[in-house]
Amino acid sequence: MSKSQPHKARKRFGQNFLHDAGIIRRIVACIAPKEGQRIVEIGPGKGALTEGIISVTKRMDVVELDRDLIPILRVNLFRYPDLVVHEADAMKFDFSTLTDQGNIRVVGNLPYNISTPLIFHLLSFNNHIDDMHFMLQKEVVDRLAARPGDSLYGRLSVMAQYFCQVDNLFIVGPESFDPPPKVDSAIVRMTPHKTMPYVAHNLKQLEDSVRIGFQQRRKTLRNNYKGVLSDGDFEQLGIDPSLRPERLDVKDFVNIANHISKKD
Ligand code: SAM
């Protein structure tokens, strides 16, 4: 496959193209594609990752925003007639339109400038997704996978782990990309829970409760939930109000959200 066509990487589209064949092989091995599976790639770029997957699955859907990359992608992947290119913004894309024959798997070396809102957009389709493999800034992966008590544990960790099992797979250095990003990257696997271990009766309430809980990380729960939860509420919940928010697990936040919903 020739990737020699000129295309200046565009910062505004978060373009850092993977060129390290060893890393591409490792990512494809983690994804472990199977023939016939419906895998959707976000931001295929020039097709570095795409080819490793479609050579196995034979068909693939890709969502790319930069229309100038699409002819390059088509040339590079001309051997695969069942590549379906959606020229679209993944942030607005309705992924449920691709699920007519069952659940999809999602992959992508994501544009780092929009990776967190894009993950939240995808989580709204979690019932239709079997798993997701992403390359992200290492710090974002560390946040997604952080456990209670870890310094990076926060809103992103709680919301991601409410929906998914999160596995931090491996680190990728800047030298594997062209142009090299300023920071390390990492590969994460997010597997939506088939059966939700804890169910928030109102998702918006869970989001609000987690935001309030972490509004001041160094303050106690009593302080952060002032005017929302009393010591009596904490007693009913079996949660010590003198703890800091980073000590609570996903189940505690779901219980808090459901308790507040009940009070309203
Ligand atoms: N997958 C390629 C690779 O690994 O070499 C490119 C990865 S590059 C980090 C991110 C890709 O996402 C670029 O192709 C960029 O044009 C595309 N992109 C940026 N914003 C997007 C959006 N909102 N929707 C879809 N694709 C987007």
C-alpha cells in the first residue's frame, strides 16, 4: 500500500498519522477482527489501521470528516470494494444506522481535541456496541481507567465505568506518528456492560451528581453536596460524608443519584 500521496496534516482535525507497522500490528492484534464482523472506524485518515482490519473482515464502515483524505483512502484501499466511507462528523453521526444486522465494534485513533465528547457521544449508543478500541492521549486513558483513590480518578472514570469495562492496554510513544504529538498516547479497550451492574434511574441525575461530587476534589462529600444531601441522607446511603469524592466507587455515585431522584 502506498501512502506517499502529499497531504499536509491538519491540526484542526487532530491529524497525527500512524506510520509504525509494529504498533499497527499490535493494535490489530488487540482488536482481533474476525471475518464478517461489522467494524466501524472513526477517522481512518489514509487507512493505516483500516487495512489491517479490512484485510480480515472484508467489509468496513469508516467515518471521516476531512474530505481531502477520502480520495487518498480510496486509492490506498482500492482492493477492498466493501469499504463504505461516510464523509461525516463522527460527533454528529448516528451510529445506530449501522446496526441493522446486529451490534457493531468501534475503533479509532481519535482526534485528541475531541476525544472526550466523542466517547460520550458513542456511549449514548452503548446498547448497539460490542466493544471499542481507541488510541487516545495517555492521560485520557489513565483517567478513563482510574480506580477509586487514584489521583486521576474523576468524572470521566465514573461515567466511563458506569457504561463499560475499561482496560488500559499499552502505551504508544510520539515517534510512531507523523507528525509526532507532544505527549504519549495509549490504547484503551472499552466494553459496554451486557448487563448493567448498577442502574441509575435518571442518567442526567447521575451526570449531575458526579459533577457535584467532584466539584472540589480536596473537599469532603458533606461540603460538595451542601444543600443537596444532609448527614441523614448520607447515613441512609451508608456513605461517610467526611470522605473525599475520590473514595467513592461507581455504585456509590449511582446510589447517590437514585437517592436524590427519589427525594425530588
Ligand atoms: N486513523 C489514522 C491513523 O491512525 O493514521 C488517522 C488518525 S488521526 C489522529 C485522526 C483522524 O480523524 C484524521 O483522519 C481526521 O481527519 C479525522 N477526524 C477529525 N475529526 C473528525 C470528526 N469529527 N469526525 C470524523 N473524523 C474526524
